[in-house]
Amino acid sequence: MKIVKSPETLVAVKRESLYLKWNPFTLLKRIFDFVISLFLLIVLLPVEIVLAILIKLEDGQKIFFVQERTGYKGKVINIYKFRTMKINNNVLEFSKEDEYTKIGKIIRKLSLDELPQLINILKGDMSFIGPRPWITEYYKRFNEEQKRRCDVLPGLSGLAQINGRNNITIFEKLSYDLYYVDNISLALDLKICLFTVLSVIRRDGAVSSKFNIKDELRQLEKQNKEQKSIEKKYTVLISVYKNDQPEWIQEAVQSMLHQTVKPDEILILVDGVVSKDIKLLLNAFKKEETIRVKYFNKNRGLGLVLRDGVNMAKNELIARMDADDVSNLDRCELQLKKFQENPELDIVGGNFYEFMGDISKKISLKKYPVKFKNIEKFAKKRNPFAHPTVMFRKSSVIKCGNYRNVPFCEDYDLWTRMIQSKCKCENIDKPILNMRVNEKFYGRRGGINYAKNIVKFKYTLLQRGFYSIFDFSYSVLASVFVSIIPNKLRKKVYLRYLRDNNEIKEGVNSV
């Protein structure tokens, strides 16, 4: 009866919930909630009166169960339910059969205990469809990503309720809730409505539960402790697509497998259809215990693929790597050392050499500012990190919105949001990676389409307040100029003005 196969398949296609801004769908949803809840309260009034009388007659105790729950944007709301359990029951523990009243068992099996929540829907505290409102103790233990489940109104029924309800883990529930937040639509709401009716008829998970609230809260606390502690464990994130060459991928992966501090996980994301040779290579890689390969049927672009990769990574620290570059063997050891020296760091990048063909044929050295103040200043002009060199905290990236679909600027977009959020950033003042370039490398950084996307992105930085008018004007003029000049001239500009070639010989000798 599941709409979605498993939490691992849940892919967020839209970062911002439709609830975050006014739109016709949310207005229609609110009107529907108000009209239908009012109608049902009136029509079902005789049923509600009968239930209230039966509850009162059984033990003479109160009819309604009122409890504080977390609503939209973390606001505390009181939800109303018909009482189904004996007084003084500890809701944090497992619900045992003998803790329900006789009438409570019947009401619970038929899900009639939820009827008073029509009042919550009428008031606007809840909707018919949305993540279930949980007690406030959960919200206190959520990380920033998990708090996004409250970016929409809580609901009477949600995606988690039709995919296991009480018999799935807390993290499975959160996966379903976040999927709903990122993919909210009329079609999805209608599907959940249909499957909710079927679940009520089948009485799926209405009473029994495999997990109690105390255990779930402990699991959340354990997760947060693990995210804060840094060990010598990290995930390598590599995206592969059809234009990559098998021999390049081989070199890139081998350079990470042979790090002086070996990765705990290498996650290879295949963005769309690739050649048979690449598939053969990736199948061979699967023999390595640390390597996981995830295929995506359609090419969706680097930003969306990396966002999925960040969510899939099992470690708090993630090292980015491109499929055509080669890391120095002590790269990750140096970055891990930085995180251990300063536990508040969120991003650590570094310098890199560019090479053509053979790794020994280095043609230039790219240097970046080291400390946060200089990184922030540099970011007003250009990208302050070399994307394939960075190691970052998963929780910090997710907190700042994760990767987005921003053509040609997926990483720059993320770094600026993290800098605006005052994430701690640093670059290692030495080359830690070798970047493969060719004539096409400079060609990809030119053309009208490239210029349009750059201008569009930089305009968003102006709107966000990251750029001043002067920053925007200077940066756009420089970017457009470099984009529209002939490719040969563009290559000269890169090598002469955007690279540090005075140190290339010294740098090569030191590797």
C-alpha cells in the first residue's frame, strides 16, 4: 500500500516548500480545510456526542485528551483527541493493551479518536494532510534539516501514516515527512487521502507500535551527538556523467582509496545514462567495501545529484571530488587535522594545480584566501573555494539549504549561503589536489548561455544582500567580459590573471 518504495528513494525535487510563500495551491488548501472541517464537525456531531457519552460513562474521567504538540514553524499548539487510555498513563512508554479503556480500544482501531482534531483544522493549526504533529520534546532534539518537517502545517494524516504509521522507525518517518515538505502538491495530497481511507479500513498500525517515544528521543539525541563529534571518518562524494572518461574516473577514485587516512565511504553518484565502459568500471569498484554506487536514470544536473549525495552520506564530514581530478594522498589527512584543531569549522578547502594530460605536466597553480575574513571578501568577487578540494560538515550544509539547481554555480551558491549564515570557513595554504584541464575547460566557461546563467545567479546574490550594487556591477562586468571573449584569449586571461604561475615550478618540485 506504499506510495513510495522506501525512505532511501525519497528525492527532494524542490528545496523550498510551497507553504513558505503565498500561492494559489496553499490558499485553495486552506479554504478546503476550513469548509470540509466545518461540514464534518456538523455532520458528525451525533457520532461525537455518542462517543463523548460512552467515554464518560466508562470511568467517569475526562472526555478529551489535550496535549501540546509542535505546529507550523515550531509553534506550540494544543491538539484535541478523544481519550482512549486510562488516566495517568505514561505516553512516553509503550502503549500496552491493558492501558486502553474498553471503549478506547474500539475508538482507536477505527481512528475515531482523531475526530476532535477537526477543531484544530478549523482553527488553522492543522490541515487534513501533512506531517503528524509530534510532542514538543521531538522538536527540541531535531537538527536543522529535521525541523523542516514543520515548514508546512501538520496534518491529520501524512505520508508516514500510509507507509507504516507506528511500525516504522523515527528516521523513516522523518524521511517521509521531509519528502512531503519538498514535494507538496494537490496530486500527492489526493493520493494520501485515498491511501488513508484504505489504511483506516485495514486498521494498519492503529493501536500497536514497535517503538516508544522514549526510545525515539534517545535515537535523536544519539544522532546529534554523533554529528557533533569528529572522528577520522569521512565520506567522499563523486558525481559521474556521460562525458567523463573511465580512465579519469579510475585515477580519481584510486587517489581517494589510497589516502593516508582512508575514507570510511566513497559514494559515487551516476547522473543519467553513461557508457558501457563506465558501467563496467563502476561494477568493478563495487568489490571495494567502502564504495557505494547510486544510479539516477535521468541527467538532472550537478546540484540536485550532490544534494541527494549529501543526504545519503553516512558520515558528518564529506570530501568532494570530481571524477576527472586527482587528490594528493595526504589531502584528507590535512583537512581532518584542521577540523580536529578547530571543531567549529564547517568548510575546509585548499589550493590546486592544473595539469593537462599527464599529472606531471602542471601548467598553473590556483591559490585561495586562507582565513574567513579574506574568504568572505574574496567571495564578493569570485568563488572562494575550489569545489573538488572542499571537505565540509554535512549538518552545516543541510542547515544552510544544501545544494540547489544553479547551473554553473552550484557550489558558489552554497558557499555564499553558508558565509551569510556565518559558517566557519578556511582554506589550506598549499596545493592538495590536481585538476585536469584541456581546451574544452576554458570553452565551458564562455558563451552567451554561460554568461546569462552567471548574471542570473549574481543577481540573486544582490537580492539576498550578499552583494552590494558595487559588488554586483564589478563582478558581472568582469564575468561577462571573460565569457564573451574568444576561447584562446580567455585561456590567456585565466593563466595570466586568475592563476599564480610564478610559483608553479617551486610547487611542482615540492609535490
